[in-house]
Amino acid sequence: MATTHRLELDDQTLREWDAVVVAAGPDGIILDRSAFYPGGGGQPPDHGVLIWDGVQTRIVDARKDDGELLLVPRDGDPLPVAGTTVRGAVEDGRRTALMRTHSGLHVLCGVVFRDFGALVTGGNMDELSARMDFNLEAVPPGFKESVEEACNAELRVDRKIVVRSLPRAEAFDIPDIIRTATNLVPDDVKDVRIVDIVGLDQQADGGTHVASTAAVGRISVVKVENKGKGFRRLRIAIGDLWASRAGCGQRSRSWPAPARPTRTCSPGAGRRDRCWSRRSRPRGAAGRAGPG
């Protein structure tokens, strides 16, 4: 059984919390509770810091290893010993950008499945950019533009994004719950985490998401690539929540203006490393997960 309680699965809005170090060594730090997402399903891991005894340890990677969540410190940063109480903080800008991107990919998946019946064969994402591969034999004229238009229509509708966990048998009774060409849910997973974009897309997923489709921003289909017979790759970019119209410099009335940035500073750290930028999220920009 894993040592770390995964806080980000309970509350995707959480960015700071207290924890106790269970173990620390060259391979990483294990906490009793953590909101660092360890990566998976194409979503990269979180970055952030641990604050303890007037110093900070920068976390540059997080990963699962033999069931344990390891927080990987930056080379040369101090390691807290087992039993130390720390304050953890996830880098807000990166996490929120990845949540918007991940939810945007689910919107894309839902639109392509609904309109073209295609399943996902692969995908990956970075902050505000991503790719997704589909088993599409051919695409009609205007495919790129129609997919982009349909995706942004779903963002404007502002569909709720609900996360919950179901027993495996109950989850797999839901039609089309697996949107990949191959079932990637391990056989030993007893409870399946479901991400439901209400009225559009419902699928098994372990990542972090925003609370509704409007919080994604705007989706641009940058390119459609032919990856061989029966496969198409769509590259997308996620635009600001206040995307300008056709480069004219005027804000679209469909999108809210961005919140003013704030800063959070860690006590007792060096001048260069003590502060990291945080952008206040618009209301509804990050969602609370169901049980899991």
C-alpha cells in the first residue's frame, strides 16, 4: 500500500499544504501527504517547493516508483530528514496550464469521437500545447476548421467537468468509457477514476482537470498530420482566457479577462529563490475531484 495520501486527487484546487517527511534519499523524498501530480496519461509531473526549517528544497520532478510517490529535488538542494514537518507548494502557473491543456484534450477527444467515431491511439501534452492521435482512415475537406469550431463551441457552453471514482465492474459497464484503442487501465486497479465532461465526454482518466470547459480558454487546431494509413495526429494550442479576435487586439466578449498576478514568498529562503509567481485563477478555473 502506498505511503503517500494523494491530495490532488481529492482537491485539484489545492496548491499548499503541510506534511511530514517519511523518507528522503538520493532517489527522492516521500511525504505522508502530497498534492504533487506524479505525471501519467500524457500529463507531465508538477514542480514546486518544500519549505522546512527556514530553507527550501525545489522539486523538479515527481514520479511513482514501486507504488510510492517520489518527489525529486533539484541537484544540490538540501534534503529534509525523516520526521521533518514541511510546507509543500505546487507551482501554480504550471499546474493550472496543464489542467487547462488536459481538459482541452478531453474536449477534442469528445468532439472527434462524437462527430467522426474515432478512438485515441496516443497523445502527449506540455503547458498549453498538445497532440492527440486518432484512428481516422481519412478526413473530409475542412476537417481542421470544423473540429476547432466544434471544440470552441463546447468551451463556450461551459460544460461542468465532474470527477468521481467507481468500482471497476461498474465503471466498465458505462458505454465507451475507454476512449483509447487499447484499454490502458491496469488489471489490478479496483476503483476507476472517471472524468466526465457532462453531455460531451466521459472516460477513465487519472489526471488533473479544470472545473468546467470555459476555464480551458480557447482551442486552436494548429496542424493535422498523416501518421500512416488510418492514423491522424492533431496538434492543438490552448489560448488565453481572453483570446483576441483575429489579431485585431480587441478582447472577445466570449472570454473573461485574466486575473491580476500575485506572488507567494517562502519564508527564510534566499533572495533569488524565495518567491515564485502565482496567477490568481478565475472563478471555476480548477475543479474539486470526487472520491478517489
